Amino acid sequence: MGCTYRHTNDSYTNHRYTNEQTTRTTSAVASTAMSTMSVLATLMTLMVWMTLAVFSIVSTASDSALLQSAHAQGAPAGVTPAQTAALQITPPATARITMITPPDRVFYPGEEIKLRVVFTLDRAVQLENPEVHYEVSDLESGEVVATGVAPFNKTLATAGWVELRPEIPRDSNLRWYRATLTFVDGEREIPIRVPGLEGAPQGMLEGAREVALGVTFEVALEAALEGAIEEAIEGARERALDETHEGEREWARLEVIGGSRHGPTGDSATRAAVSFGVLPETPDYAEWSVKGVESVVPSRKVMAFYYPWYGNPLVSRRWVHWPEGGHNPDTVDAAGLPNLGAAHHPALGPYDSHDPRVIKQHLEWAEAAGIDVLIASWWGQGEFSDQALARLLDAAAETSVRISVYYEAVPGSSENGALADFRYLLSKYGEHPGFFKHEGEPVIFVYGRALGQLPYDIWQRVLETIKSEYKVKFIADSLDARWAELFDGLHMYNPVGPLVGGSDMRRIYESLVWAAASQGKVSSVTVIPGYDDSNIGRTSVIVAPRRDGALYDELWGLALESRPDWVIITSFNEWHEGSEIEPSVEHGDHYLRSTAEWAARYKQASERTLWVERSSMPVVVVPGKQYPVSISVVRLGDGGPVDVHWELPEGWAVSGVEAGSEPEPESESESESNFIQARLIVPDDAAYGEYDLQVTLSWRGFDLKRPETVTVVDAADVPFDGVGVWTELGAENRAFGLVQRDHPDGMTAPVTVDGIEARRTAPGVTDAKYIYFDVADGFIFDASGVEVEIGIEYLDERPGTFRLHYDSTNPMGGPFAGAYTDGPVVTMRGTGEWQTAVIRVPDARFANRQNGATDFRFAVGTNDLTFRRVWVRVLDGSGE
């Protein structure tokens, strides 16, 4: 999430492009080819022809220097640079689009398509019969669907407007169109300037460019009379740059104001694009709606994070949030689409969250897509999003969709601030029929940022106080079961961190579901269609490509397998971070349709009867050896043993399978823990490389799959005895179950020291430097406390120290509930030799809780550290 809320009310500064009136003078120059009068006549003719042309010439400092040099070498006597003729070429008047209404440029069912475009002329000109010709084409297919002519209504000497009323065929799909505009006055076209993405005009030079040209007027005029204006100018410029050119030359200083490579008339004249959307009169929701699908488990819900923080001048009298990252919605791109602080363009245009039409449409879409709850981002009492919440709740009460609240931040990071906010929300909205309730109680989600603003014990006091006054359930943004002891459930706002970090999302989901279920609380896993925050000015950009919908489908499939109580979508409309499923110009309604399909499958899936509490599988093996495998599962109810099915590569085997069970003493339901232990046998002739295998656990009609990837290596390559993972560092790291990941505060660069490849810390976003590592989730993930050995081979190049920070099961061991627990300090003496440090960790958790979804890091300080190998080895009870 991370979009810091702020009101944005930057109006677009209309910098008018002005051609200043200049004086054209020509000094009398003696010439053997022309008389003084003929020179003047030539200059006038050239000026007329060049005025009709619109051209672009790049100015260089060397041009002026060359003029001075050429004048000194061969200019006629008595003519100095100060006396050189000043000739200014001024293009025809240009029109600039300064306003388009409606600003959201979307037309609703039953609404006449009427688009008003306001123009400002760069100077007062006489217009005989001004009008705008337009051609409307489908933005996706490019097919022309309408053409027309609109009269230009001149309201001021330099301003006027046109109104486009194209007749667009309407069907059951939402469509966007591009209207290409041509400004015509009789036989001539007037170039149109359009505010672009950066506020710069399109197809025009900004400001004046001065270019010194040495010209032979006879050659220039001859070419000009033949119609080759640009060729004449270029030829004259080439002559000026040719120091070996012989003969007498005439000199003129040419100042080009504006300019384009298009001619004054015809199809090549500058045009403008203005886009608009049209909502269908009769949507085809019935074709894909999942309304009425009966859920196998009635409490299962599909939810989506929702952002009611957008403002449009038509409703709120200002732009709110759309200008995120310094963008200006009043400007457009080449397709005529608004310039927004977003990865994509909403199909509803830059709308207002207070607009009843928008709210109604959002609820209609959510209902059709099988979304039961919209979790509305909330930023404070009486604030913009709070005002929108009241309207959203009223509208939702008329539908099957319900509204919850996402509590974003604690005012002043104070206990009283949290208490005041919750009392306000529950007293004002808690009993509203549109508010989502679970087991009869309103539900409030608490974002991780707010969670981190108060200590655990303060949150405990806040929740106890509020629950003594109101019936309410709170859902925490955390994977940590410790928060499930305090809150009524767990969720994860955004899985993009683990996702781009290469984490196994299957295990992330399983871990969260078990963390909540183990406490008898609500579990929620989160899916995203993609993520892209590269267009809002952030210094550290994160992008998770959508892959044409494949990412969304993959995450939904894993979410369905994990069988949480609720599936949450990030997001319905967080446009800044490109995680929206709301229809867009770029993707249409694909993600709503996909959501409908997955929501139906999720609600009709079988009930979950089995959870994996923890598991351990070797991820790196050598031929001819055996490796321990352990899986701890919890089953719902009693009966026969859990069925275990192994899918192994050819020639591989398991032996010594043992199973045991014992009741779960702290569980509120009748359940048992099952311990499955075995030994994986790797054949002697196993070739080096990666192998896929899978363990499937079955209980009462529910199958829980655990796919694994095992890498076979040469025994000589393993840097330790026993079972573990490691990585070799260099220009290209070689990872064997352990990955070194760069992060903005933990950057590295490849180096070579005496022929040995390695990596060295590099400058990041902070002075302090770190090196981050991620242990393969199949080896250790969210362990209940396992003893491991961490080794690092480093270059002892200077006196100093570095320290291990690791993800621990001890919530008091370090920041973020032990995610950054302090390990031992390693002392360097500056021997200049490669050294090895081995650190024992008694309580590793390794749940991907550090930056970049990593498990441990080395804190180096402000100096540098060069390292070539790191490993993690599991220790048995004897420390071996």
C-alpha cells in the first residue's frame, strides 16, 4: 500500500506560448549578383515562404561561433555581426486545448455524449470560418465509428470552444474512444497544441531558438520557389558549416519561434487527440455474474481493499489523489487520456469517490464479480475518505455488498488516538445496515503501519477497552500467530514483497491460515492481479508484472488450496500502485470476470480438514545418500491416519515412514497432530540438476499438496557436513537453497580479489549497509524454533566488526516481534586474508519477515564487507 494520504490541489499553470513581435531589418550589403533592392526583395520573398513553412532547427553554440569566424574570413567589407540582418520567422497562429469537460470524460447510460473542448489562441487573429473536424475511433481496435464537424465559438479575442456530439453505437461493453481533432479556418489548418504528460506541448518547440546561418540567397530562393523549404534551409546550413566554400556569401540571422515539420495545410497539419469513455446501456453482467452461488462454508467471503480517496473538480471542486507523484489530470498523453498518478487509466476516468454514479457502478461491479465485502481505506474523523464512507455505506445497504473499514494510521501514535478513532467509527457506523458484520459484530481491519505504531501491550489494552464498550472484531495485518492471540483474525495487505522476493506463496498462505486457525481465529489470504508503483515518484520502485492475468490466476489457485476463511483482493481500485481489478482502459473488465470465476470456485470448494503445522525437506542432496523428511500436520476430528502419497523422480524412494498422533490440547475443536517422518533416498546414479517431487496429504476428502524442488550436486561442492543450504557469491551468484538478495538498504556489487569472485557491500539508501539472505522455504519456513549454524566466508581486509540479525521465534529478541533478533558480533582484525565465521542460532524461525522477504542479514555499519560464500546448516540435538 504505502500511498501517503494528502490533499492535492495543484491547478495546471497555463503557460501561454507567445510569439513576440519583432522588427525585421536588412542591412544593405554590396553584392556582385544583386542590387540593394533585389536583396531586400529576396529577403522579403524568403520571409513569406518561410512564414508559411513550420520547421524545426536545432541550435548549437558552434553555429554562432562559426558565423563570427566566417564573417572574419569572407564576409563583405563593412558588415559586422552587430549589423547582420535580423530575420524572424513566425509560424501561423496556434490553438491550445486548455480545458475538456466533463473532466472525467465518461458518459453514463442515458446520458448524451457531449464533449466540450476549450481552446486558447496564442495571439489575436482574424478567423473567417473556424471549425473543428473530428474523427472518432475505438481506442482498442482503431476502427472509425463516427466523424463530424463542430463550429468554433469564439468568446474572447484569443479563446473559444467547440462541442462534440458524436453518435456512438452503444452495446453491452464499456468502451473508450479517441476523437482526433483538426482545427480548420477556411482553406488552412491551425496547429493544435495539447498539454502533454510533462506539461510540455506536443509537436512544437518550446521557446525561441536562435540559429546563425550563412546563406547564399540565390540557392535558397531557387529551392524555396520549387517548394523544398526544409531542404533549402538545410542546404543553407550545410553551406554555412562548410569552411571550404568559395565565393561571396550574404549573412542573415534567423530566429525560429515555435516550429514543426508539418506544412500549413492538408492531412499533415498538427492534430490533437481527446479520449472519452462510454458505459453500456445494458451491461452483460448476467453472462459472468456469480450472484446467488451457494458457498459450501457460509462464512467464506471474497473481499477487496477499496479506496474512497479520489476527487474530481465536477464533484469536489478539486483534484484529489489523482495528481499523486506530481501528475496533472488536466493534461493528456498522446492517446488523449488523462495524465494521472497511476499505472493504468480507469475506465470511469479520473472519478470522484463522492459521486453517487461512481459508487453505484462500483457496487454493481463488485456484486457481479462475487465480491462480498469492500474494505474501505479510512484516514480519520471527518476526513475526505470518511465523508465518502458515509455515502458508500448508504449505497451498499441497497445491495448484497457490505462495507468494512481499513484502519490506516493511529493519530499521533497514541493510545488515546486509537481509542477515539474506534469509538467514532463504531458509534457512527457500527450499526449501519451496510457495515460488514461477522458473527453479528462489525469488522475493522488494522493495517500493518497502524499495528506498528503501538506496542503489543498497548494494543492489548486498546482492544480490551473498546470490546468492553462495543461488540466488534478486529483483523490484524500480520502473519504472526502472536497477533492472533490478541486480535480476532489475521490478514496480509499486500503479498508483493514476498512475491517479488521469490518466496513460495503456497507456504506464505499456508502459514497464515495455520497461524490464525491454531488460535481459533479468522484467516484471510490476499491475492493481487499485479503491482506497479513506478509512476508516482517513489525512489524505490516495485513492479510485479501481471503477465496477461497469469499472476492473478496463479495466486487465486494457491489461495483456494489453502482454504482460508476469507480471500482478500489487493485491490479493487488502488490505481497508484497498479493493483486494481476495477475496469481500466488497458485491461477492460478482464479482472472482474476472472474474479467472478475464481470466487465461484472458492465458495464451492470442499471444507478444509487438514493443516500443515511445519515441515522440513532437504532441498540440496548428493547421490547415494539418505535425508530426513518431517511433516507435522493437524487434522480436524478423529478417525484413521492421514493418507500420504509420494510422487518421486524415477529411481528415488522413501523409507522408514513413521506416523504418530497426539491430541491438540489447546485447540477449541476436536483435532489431532500427526507427525510424519521418513528418509528420502537419492539413487547412486542420480544426475546433477533439479528434480520435482510432491507429497500429498489427504483427510476426509481434502487434499493438501506440498510440491518441492530438490537439487542434486557433487559431494565435493558442499561446504559442510550434514543437511543445509548455501550460496556462492560473484558476478553471478550460484544459489543452492540460499539466495542473497539486494535491497535498497542492502546493496552489493561483484568484485574479484586475487582471481577469486566475490561480492562487496555498496552504497544504498542509508549510510548503514546490510547483506540480506533468504533460506529456501522448503527447507525451513516459519519454524517453531530450530537450531542452525550460519557460516560466512569473508575477506578480513580491515579492523572492525559486523553482526548477524536473524528472524527468531523470540518476539522480544528484536524489532518487529523478533524478525531482527541480534546474533553474535564478528570481529575483524585486518589480516588481509579470507576468514570463516560460524554462528549458532538456537531459535530460528525464518518466516520471510525481513526486508525483501528474507530471513537473516549481516549488519556491516558504514564500512564495507567482501564475502564469497554463506551457508545455513541444521544442527541435531548433539550440535552436529
